[in-house]
Amino acid sequence: MSLPPDDTKEMKARFKGSGGAQFWAYISPRHETEKYVTKWMVKLEEKDGNWSDFISSDDPVKIIQTPNLVGVFRVIVTASGPLFKEKQLANLPESRPDVGCNSSCFAMVGILATADGKDAHYWTVWDAFCNWPTALAYRESL
């Protein structure tokens, strides 16, 4: 899956453009995901475990920014709804289970309910969009 076209413009407006990888969560409108996935949490962790943060259904528009971290981050998504109990979600087969992001980029984790609403999965979009002049300047300063 790719970027949600309707939300890209809004997210770009909120993008800070530097200072560490940034992440947002997206609830797909397909299969009435909002109706079937009512409680959720997307947790992102640095691979070595020194940093983590989360976005949840309690604050779905929250944007996470790392403290100048880049690379590949572990993704843990939990969810529940009227037709299924809280569980850790699996990634969609065509998506990687983790997510990568550079210092001047946004990455995304999306959640999609199954067609019957009895389960859900997630997908990731690595470096969904970037401020490349800032990213290149940052790399050159290393």
C-alpha cells in the first residue's frame, strides 16, 4: 500500500523538516476501518531500544519526532474493536514489519480492518516524504 492521497497535504503542512525522523499513523477508510478498529496504538522503537514513543486512538493526530535519530525502527501495533479483542497486529504481506526513516523525512504506519471487521493489519511507508535539501545538508554535516 502507499500513501493516503487525501491526508498527504495536511501532513506535509505539519512536517518540521529536520531534527530527526518523524512518524504519523493513518487509519484507512477502506473496509470501514474506523468502525471496526476503535482502540489502537502504534509504538515505534529504536532497534537498540534506547528510544520509543507511540501514537494512539486517544490522540490520533499526534506526530512523533525522534531526538535526531534515523534508521530502521521496530513497529508494534495493537488494536481492538467491537468484533475482536485487543491483539498485536501483523503487517500486511506486501509491507515490511518495521519502518525506516531519515532525519528530514516523515514515515507512516497505516491500519486497515479486514473486510469482515473481525481483524486488522498494518502497513508501513518508509520515508513517505522528505525535505531533501535539509536531509542532504544533514548527511554532509556528519
